[in-house]
Amino acid sequence: MLNVPSQSFPAPRSQQRVAFGGRSKVPLKQGRSLMDWIRLTKSGKDLTGLKGRLIEVTEEELKKHNKKDDCWICIRGFVYNVSPYMEYHPGGEDELMRAAGSDGTELFDQVHRWVNYESMLKECLVGRMAIKPAVLKDYREEEKKVLNGMLPKSQVTDTLAKEGPSYPSYDWFQTNSLVTIAIYTKQKDINLDSIIVDHQDDSFRAETIIKDCLYLIHIGEYFIIINGKSSVRVVESVGKIEIVLKKKENTSWDFLGHPLENHNSLIPRKDTGLYYRKCQLISKENVTHDTRLFCLMLPPSTHLQVPIGQHVYLKLPITGTEIVKPYTPVSGSLLSEFKESVLPNNKYIYFLIKIYHTGLFTPELDRLQIGDFVSVSSPEGNFKISKFQELEDLFLLAAGTGFTPMVKILNYALTDIPSLRKVKLMFFNKTEDDIIWRSQLEKLAFKDKRLDVEFVLSAPISEWNGKQGHISPALLSEFLKRNLDKSKVLVCICGPVPFTEQGVRLLQDLNFSKNEIHSFTA
């Protein structure tokens, strides 16, 4: 084990630590932006101090490099000299120094798990940590030994075995033309959102989300799926998942494939890296003067349904560096009459994205042509749909593109919560031109009398007759009135960090409990 710092990260008084899991950035000096860092990495300057050599780093050697001008950090077995990056780090130098001379993987995952550090720091790569060589296995024999997919107990940590869900298993069956992989989760809350299937780069992956863990089937190429198509079926009553694949040739297989990394393992989700697949841009349309609705098509072999309230990461190469940003998928429309022309949600993902013309990522996204590709990660997020059980009053507070998680919540709430009495949305924007899907929201409120929508503008024209200002006690105390005194209530809030932080404080002042508040990160 490497020396992992024991301090909390970020530090309790750090500028990077903010209320309710958010984080703020430390002001950077002029000439120290992300684009400036990319330019430096392309300059040919030796950023490691090793003149292009890659070395094997022992734990003892890593510990020696623990100063600002000589700072090495290990992330997932790779060691980087981050001293040149100190002044470019948005979270400040002190945060990087907490992992100086040690394994910073856990600290990195707490705040930056979605950041593509391999690309950002590739010119700072010193080498690998020294490890004992792994013993090679006969994978054909390994697959035969676990032909029915039973997960050996040695592959489940003591913690998972004692505290986690019962470990799952898999089996596979075949006809001349089809292969069926059956996953037995031993859980009854499994649905189509719980399984992600990918077939790309000569490998097959099936990720099953089981509580806070991920059960992975990861197999090297032994079969080729005709037209890249697969089908997924879930038997919720017994927690069984069936993945049906079509063979290229009508023949019998001796085994399923070569086990790859973490195959047939149950892993805590916090310990897994992000997996991406390339999705094709199908359409792009203007929603407001600076917001677009992007439609991306999943690969034919992919099964991916993003659960309500969760987000994914989009990844684009920009000037040779892969840049990653989180976004919450939305429905293609709020209204059923528009949904008829919307593409099926099991093969397409929609995003409402504001274009910041002085930014780095969104202008590049906006320049994509129809047919271009964007890498999309698997979903993440801590919102649980169980929060909606027996819900009577739902309040939504959104600012700008903080409206995006509310789209699927609105759709679900008005169609799938029988106990719901009232849904109220307070939507904060600067001007009328900034309001996303205003017409659809007004039509939906007219159609379903349970929904009330209020628009609040901070810089309206003089003719504006609606509410004005910013989030405040006066606005919220009038808006957040329960249908009944003891009705079960949930308040969801999303927007820029200052908006969300202030909103959560005001909600607490109005005696809403922690369990009645869910804040999303915009």
C-alpha cells in the first residue's frame, strides 16, 4: 500500500470546499488558463525533468518528491510530476500538495473523478509504480471453470461480502444463431436503467448496477454480432437480466470469450473508472439565443438508459487534449404531441446545452457537424427515484440550464407518481429570451392542472409583468406552500453554485429537512 494522506480532501477551510458537495475555483493568474496549459504541453518543453525517459517508481522514491517545486503524484498506478501544473490548477496549489509524494487516487476521485487526467497530464508522466508481475492464466481454462458464471468469493472484498449485496452470477446459453447471457443479480429493484451493454474495440462489456456496486462482465472478442445489434430484457420479479446476441455464423461455441480486466467481479462504483462510447450527432437545433438541443445516437450495440436525476460526461479532443464536461440528459420534449416526432429514447440521448462563446468546450461542441462523434460516459449521480414514493408535493427551483435535471423529473412526476397532488416550478433567468422551453412549459401547465410554473427574471424589460429579482426568502416563502400541513414533500434545486448554495440555506431556514431537499450540480 502506498502512503495515502489521511486528511480530508478538499481541506475543511479550503477555497475548493463549499456547502453540499459543490466546489468553487481559485482565481488563477493571467496566462494560466486551461488553454494556456494546453499550449505549454504542446511547446515541447520537458515537463517531467527526465528528458523524455519513463521510469519505474518505487514507493520510497515517490515519497521524496513532496515539495511544490518537486511534486510527484500517483494516480491509478501512474506517476506524474505536477509541479509545472501547480499554477494552472483551478482548485489551487494547496489541494495538489495534499497528495504530494503519495498515491492521490482516492483524493482525486473525491473531487475530480470525471477529469481526463491521462490526457491533461500526459506530458507530465514520469512512469509507472513498481509492482510485482502478475501471474498469467490460461483464460480458456478459467472460463471453463466458471462456465456458469459463479463469482469466486476471492473476488469479492470482505466489506462487500459482509455489508454489500449478495454477490451476483452469470450463465450463458446458445443456439446455432444466438447467444444469451443471463445475469442473476439476486436483487428485486433491477430495471433497464440498471444494465449498460457495450460492444466495441473488440470487447464485450455488461455493467450491472447493484446498489453502490457494479457487477462487470468483460470479455475479449470471440464472437461478432451481426449488424452490431443486441437486445436486453429484465425480469424484475427475480432480478434476472438477459442479453441476447446474434452470432455471425451458425456454429457452436466452446466458450464465451477471453476474460478481460475485472471480468466477473463485483466492484464498488467509486473504484471504477468512467467508460466511454462514441455517439453520433444526429441533430442540433436552437432553443434560445444561446442554448441548443443536441441529439446523439448511441452505437447500435449499446444499451444505455440514463436514470432520472443522473448525468453523463461528454468528451471532445480540443487542440490535441481530451476535455471532459458533465451534462444531464433531457427528454426530447415536454409535450406528448411533440414526442411523437422525437426519436426513441433507448437509442438516442438529448442534451440542452448553453454555448459560452468565450469558453473552451461548448464552442467546440457547437462547431460539430451532423455525423460527427462525441464520446459519452456511463451515468453517474446520487439521486434515487425512491424519493418519489408516496410523494404529494414536488417543488422545483431552477436557474438557467439548471433546468435540465428538472425535465425528466417533470415528465416522470406527472405520469408515474399516483400520489402526487401538486408540482410547482420556479424558473430563474436573466431575461425572457433566456427561458428554455417557455411555450412548452406553459402548455404543459395548461394541460395538467397539478403543475404551476412561475418565471422570475433578474433583468427584465419594463413591460414584464411577472416576478423579478433573485432567489430570496420572500419569493420562496410564498412559493413553497404544502398542499397539506403534513404532506410528503421534496424540493429539487439546480443552478450555478451560488444560486444552489443560497437556495439550500434558505430552504433550511424555512424548516425543510435534509431529506426533503435534493440539490443538483449545474
